[in-house]
Amino acid sequence: MSMDNQSQEKSSILNKGCINRKGFLKAALLAPVLFVRKLRAATDSALGPEKGARRWGMVIDLDRCTACQSCVVACSVENNQMMGNPHEAAMGRVIRWIRVQSVEKKNAEGYRQSLAPMPCMQCDDPPCIKVCPTSATFLDPEGIVGQVYPRCIGCRYCVNSCPYTSKFFNWDTPSWPKPMEEGQNPDVSVRYKGIVEKCLFCHQRLQRAKEKAAFEKRELAEGDYIPACASSCPTRAIVFGDINDPRSEVSKLSQSPRAYRLLEELGTEPKVSYLREE
Amino acid sequence: MSQIMETSRAADLSGNKLEEAVLRPLEKKPTRGQDALLLALALIFLIGLGAWARQLAWGLSATGLGVPVFWGVYIVNFIFFIGISHAGTLLSAILRIVKAQWRAPFTRLAEMITITSIPFAATCVIVDMGRPERFLNVLLYPHFTSPILWDVCCITTYIIMSSLYFYTALIPDLALCRDRLGSGVSPWRKDFYRISSLEWTGTETQKRVHHLIMTVLSIVLLALVISVHTNVGFVFGMTIKPGWHTAVIGPYFVIGAALQGLGVLGLIAIFVRWFFRLHTWLTETHLDSLRQFTLALTCFWGYFTGVEILTTFYGHAPAEMQVLWSKISGPFWWCFWGMILFCFVIPFVLLAFKPLRLSSVLALSGFSINLGMWLERYSIVVPSGANPFVSFVGRYWPSLTEWLITAGWVAGFLMLLLLFMRIFPILTVWEIEESAEHS
């Protein structure tokens, strides 16, 4: 059979049916356009939670920070983080959800070291969530990146894809000296060998604050919910609050001309901002 | 070409001789040396399993990993074994599709290598997991945007399809075993041949259906070969990590795996030819075709490597350059330059020059390519881990546990391959006879 006959036969089939050739071509051309529009709409809405909701964020003023590490200590105690020993420290296996990171910058006078406390950046478009094969990490409606410990398989893909190195893997069963073990925070689950964990902006404190506000029959007010790092900072360098609320201190500070976000060019939309040293 | 036809005709004339040469090793009782080799490999494999058991008890702290190098030798081994598995599918599927006659004596061996290496590739990932007992979570709570899930889908399909492919190509030869193997074979093996040959008698209808299935499977497998290794590359390419985030990584992985597959095939084919005395069927002409194919892929690999390095270097993004410098003149110089030496320089010299056209040289270049490809995967996985965006003091050197598991898995693969050689015919008899008929 020649090609001509075949195509004639095909077009007659198309004409007889409910869809003709013109309609078919139109649909075929339109389908990818609609698909792309839908995809764009989906990716746009994926950036951050819906409007009106709270969006928790943080501003860290590097001019005020003295790198005293009290945020690191407060975070470790609040969140039942492993004690660690010298061997684990040498292998880079001690887990600290917030750490004081040294950043070397070159200027006209030479190298200058600056120190910055680094919690999880709580990205609005987190690279760690996309790559998780079991949906063990997720963005909650108020913008906190969560981790489901019982679901995590410990593949460390999210840890690898985080550009801030803010996710941590339990290489071993975490251990504490006896008195510390007895003083653990009952609001925070103790993690175990082989899973990934991360800073959750002291999510348990948000739960507590919400419960308290509900009991007192009022809305959550600014200052009701502050993570351990911010509340322990002696120089008040860490400011925390709802960045969707234009009146909050954190949203005012994040509009400062000194404000910048780490690796902003990657498009991860972090909710932690820094105020440049002056 | 004429030489191939000549040798094929010779094979045709001695058709019975071919069958005898293939079937004799299956009948003969293995010598003490063979048993000793198998036992030694089994012992190394058991030591590897023991090391894994220790790691299960201790957690991944038994490895040399930490912040910021989160992936190490296990992931390197995973890509390495997937690369080995590409020997079979690549060679036999592509060459069957283009009807290259020189494929015939290689296909069975190549498919055997595929089948025996995939289990070790898949288990490498499980060894690397922090919670291996939760492996099924990938299926219970699938997250479809994850390249690891794509990998799980691809590799599962690949295992199933290549097993089917190996088996389909085996059916006529299983029937041969059923009909020809005498008293030297134990009764359970006779039963095995009888049941698995699916009452093949070699009628015209059977041959037609067989040919059709083989063609369809070849085409499907060719697509799978490309998708599997592209996806393994995607696991790295889809992240925004410096050194990993490049579009070339998918095709680069495909070419690398193809090259490694041919390398391992060359190495093992030379050994098998010497061991089973297959010089009549696996001739110098066949080896020469394999040599040319390997040389072409070596050049392709060199091209891809050059393209990747030049693009990174010209773009000069600081984070990317940090990774590149750590490979060229930093702490990872040994794996980078080792990779260039063993994957490109040595095989190119060994394969390109006429005076070096010896079977032992082909085996040597196969070994060199495999060593180089392991280093290549190391220089992709580890330096990017050691140089994240945010500066970290990190170092990584594989621990004893990791080396033992690596050795164990290589030994396990060779052991399984040797066991396969004891049960299944080493040459695709029907295909060699067919190609002789064609010419």
C-alpha cells in the first residue's frame, strides 16, 4: 500500500469521528501550551505558602553578633542534640542545628574573617524537598521545612543537595553523659541512628504558643513564639517573627538596606536574612 | 569482513565441533584449581558480608564519611557495577539491532556479565542507606520528583528486562543442553534444562517467534540502557551542587558506562577464550572489532571529559572552580589524573597501534579502563562533596569496612559469573550457527 492511500484512509477515519483534522491539530498544538501554563502556575504557587498565612522568618544582625555561641548551646539543649566526643568532632559528625560559620572575604587589605550563626535557612523553594524519594521532608503551611523521622531511609540525598549544608545525618546512635540524659526536653523526640534531622525553628515552641493562645482565647501575638537561639542571644542579634506581617520587627528589619540572604542567586528563597556588618 | 565470513564458514563446517566445545565444560567435573578459585572468591565475599553486618550494627559511623562528604565509596561502587552491567545490553542489543555479525561469540558472555553484576549494583545502594530496613518506604511513600525514585523505577525495569533478554537468548541453547548433555550432568540439572528450555525443538515457527521477541527486546533494552545510566547521572545533575549540576552528566555517564562495559567484556572474554579454548570461534578478527569499538568509545569519553572541563573552566564560577581545582591540583589530584591516565591515555595507546594488537594487550586495556572508570566515579562523587558552597573543613578516606565491602562485592560478582559459566553455555551456539548461515 502506498503512503498516499494510507494517509487518505487515516483522514477519512478522523473526519468520520467526532474530531476532524483541524480540531485534532488545534488540540495537539494547544495541549503543550496549556500544560506549560499549568506547570508555571504550579511552580509559582509552590513558592511559599498561601497568602494570609503566617510565614516564620529570622533576621540575624551580624553587627550585633559577637559569635559567643550561646545560640548553639541553647539550640543543643532545647532540641536534645547529641553530646559528641572528640573523635566524632574530628570526623565532622557532631550535629548542631545552628552553628557559627566562618566566612572568609577578600578585600583591599587582604582576607577578613566574618562569623555568622547559621540555622536552617527554611527556604521557600527548598532543594532538599524535591530530591527526597520518600516525602520524608516537607514544607509546612507556615513555611517551616519539616522532617518525618520514621519515614526517612537515610539515603542522605537531601543532605547533599542542601547548598547551606544545614541538614545532618545521624552516623551513630546519639549518646549523652548520664545527668544530661535525664534532663532532656520532653517536647522533642530523640533521634536515632541512620536518619536525617534539621533545624525546625523550635517547632515545639510554636505548638506550645498556639495551645496557650487557644486556651486564652486570643490570636497568636508577636513574641509568643521565639526559637531557643533567638531567645538566648545576649546581644539580641537574632530577631524572629512572622515575615508576612508587615508590622513585625522581623519584616521591618528584612527590608533594611543592610539585609541580604545567603546564596540568594540560587533561587532557594531563604527565610533567614542577615544584616551586613558596618 | 571477508575474514569474518571465512571464520564463520569454518565454524559452520565444524558445527558439531562448536557444540562439543561449548558443552564439554558443562559436563566435565570442575578441577581442583577451579573449585579453589571459587572458594577463595566466596570467602572474600563472605568477609564483605561480615563487614556489612558490622556496619549494620554500628551504623554508618563504620565508614569514613562525615560532614561534608556524605556519599563515598558505596555510591562509587554502585555506579561502577551499573557500568559493568552495560557490557551485555550495550553490546548485544546494539549489535543485534544493526546486525553486526562479529557480535555472535560475545553476546552470551556479555549478557551473563549484565545479569551477574546488577544484583551487586542494586545492593550497593542498600549498603549505603542509613536505614536499609526501610527500603520499601520508597514504594510505600513514593515522591515522584526525586531522581532516586526514577532510578529505582529504571533499575527495576532494567533488571527484569535484561533477565528476560538473557533467558530468551538462552532458550535454544538450553534445549541443546537438554538433548546433548549425557551422564556427566546431575539429574537436577537435567530437570532444570528440560523445564527451562520450554520444549524448544527448533521448528520454523519457534525460530520466527524467537527472532521477533529478540528484536523487540533488543530495542526496548537499548532505550533502557540509555535511560538507566542517564538517570544515575541525574541523581547528581539534578542537584545544584557545584561539580554535579551539569547537563552533560547524563550522556557522559552513558558513554562512561558503555566504555567500561566494553572494557570488562574485553578482559573477561580474553580469559574465557584462553580457559575454554575458544580460539576457533572467538577469532582475532572478532577481537579486532571489539578493539576498534572500545577505541572509538575511549575517544568519545575523552571528548566528553574535555567538554565538561572546558565549560567549567571558561565559565569560571567560583564554587565550580573550587571543585575543579581540588581535582586538578588539590587533594583529589590522584583520582583525577589517574582517571585520565587509565581511561584515556593507556587504552588509547594500547588499542590504537598495530604492533600492540595482541589479545593480552586487549585484556590489559580492559583492566585499565575499569580501574580508570572507578577513579572517574570517585572524582565525580567525592570532590563535589568535599567542596560545598559553604566552606567546611572536611576530609574523607574510605574506612576498612568500606574497602572490605568493595572487595567483597567484586569477588561476589566474579563468583556468580563463574557459577553461571558452570551451568550455562558460554557461547550463543544458535547465533553463531545463524551468522554462519547468513554468510
